[in-house]
Amino acid sequence: MQLRQLEYFLAIWESGSFSAAATRLYLTQPSLSQQIRILEKELGAELLERGRHGVTLTPAGRAFLPRAQRVVQAAQDAKDSVRQVVEGREGDVHVLTVRSVASGVLPPSAARWHSLFPTTVLRLHDFSHRRDLEEAVRGGQGDIAVGPRPSAWEGPAVSLGHEEMVVVGPNAYEVGTAADPSELASADWVLYEPEQGMSEVVDWIAGRLGFVPRAVARTGQVSAALQFAIEGIGMAVAPKNAVPDAWSKHARRIGSGVFRELVAFSRQHPSQLAEQYRDMLTSTDLPLTAGADLPPDALCC
């Protein structure tokens, strides 16, 4: 039994005759009749009776009709659902990212996405380290990734801007104040566990300024590091966009500024829906800095 045979059967019943159905289906009447005979042979019963006033359903045809309608409708619904995904009107978008970006950069974009595509679902999967993020994308997970620019990446990658790294402590300062390198060298530090990607950022900054941070606490969470720093346990480094507004006066620039580029990347050309999400990111006012005017020595990791 083939789907087209069910469609032919329904067309004959809806049109009222074989000739009208053949015209509607762009078939010859003998071809249509042959397909119905094949269907009836497989079912072991006649479905249609020819009469002076057109065709009527046999008892077997009456039993078969609603089931054939459900099958054809289910097939059409399946086609429509795929078309809606392809056209970006429905479906899920699986976005992979690192935790600091998930909390500091993407929430405004998620709100805008929901307003533009309310029938879709945005599924966010976050990783502690950029290395784990890249491995997941290479392994075929997700539709698109947002994070630090991966090294030697062969797939498409679109720059979204640069996030600034700041140092946070218990004291409040004027906006734009920079931390003195000698102060950072002598301070106690809240550091990150090695599996947290921000640990590489702190190591890069310390190496650039020429000191080894003295650890008094370690954590795998940016939010916990910020809380420890505000409480006076030690200095902490975090993306500026991850610092809550209430704590913004506790954040200072590191020298003339330290920035990390963020990109939207995928293993291959993204699906229609994922591409729309990427395009929306590039047109959204994200809490990032354009990289055109940044000196090369200000770019980390």
C-alpha cells in the first residue's frame, strides 16, 4: 500500500468520479483505475462502486475512508512541520556556549529571539571550558555555538565583538578606573579551578603583568568568584558583562584594557533557524566592544 494510492482513493471520493479525479491529479483515467485495482487487490475488497450518478463507497470503502484520511493528513502534517523548520517558523535551536557567556551575554538575545519567533524553543547548553565547547561542536552537538574564537577552526565563524575582562574587589571606584599592576601582584586572589575556562584568562593576565597570583580560594563558578571578591576574600577576574549592575563600581579595568573576542561558530553551514539566530546576534546590541580599534596586545586567549 502506497501513500499515493490513498491520495488517489480520496481524490475519487471527493471528486465524485474517476474522470474528474484523473483530471484533478493530471493522470489518465486508465492509470488511475489501475492503481485503485492494485489497492483493492491488496486489501482484498472493493472500495468503490461505479454508478450512473458517479461513484459510491462500498461497506469496505466506508470503513477504509476515515483511516485513509488520517494517514494522508498525518503525511501532510509531517511535510508542513519540516517546511516550518526549514523556513525558520518553528523548531528548536540548540545553542552551545561557555557559562560566563550564557549568563552575561546571551540573556538579552534570548528575550529578543522569543519576541521574534515565539513558536520556537531556544535550548541553551553551557560548558565550563572553551575546550569542552569546541569538542562538543566538533562531535556534532548543537546547531550553533557562541564563545571565544576557536583556534584552527575550519567551519564558519562570525565575530560578535569583544568582552572586556575586569578585576573585582571589595572597594568601590569611579567608573573607568584602572587597577594598578603592583596592587594586583601583591593581592590575595580568588582563582578558578583548572576545568573552568576563566582560569586560562587569569593565567594570561598574570603572565602579561609579570606576577604569580596568590590563591586564597578557588571556585568553578564566575558568580561565586564575584561574591567572594565583594566579600573581601580576594581579587577576582571576570567578564565585565557578568558583573551585576549593583557591583559595577567594584569592577576596574586591567591596565589599558584586556579583551576576549566572542564568535558564533558551527561545524558546517547552520540550519535556517540557527542562521537566523546568528544573524539576530550580529544585529543585537550585545554588551560587547567592537574590536576594530583595540590594540593587538589588549586581546587575550
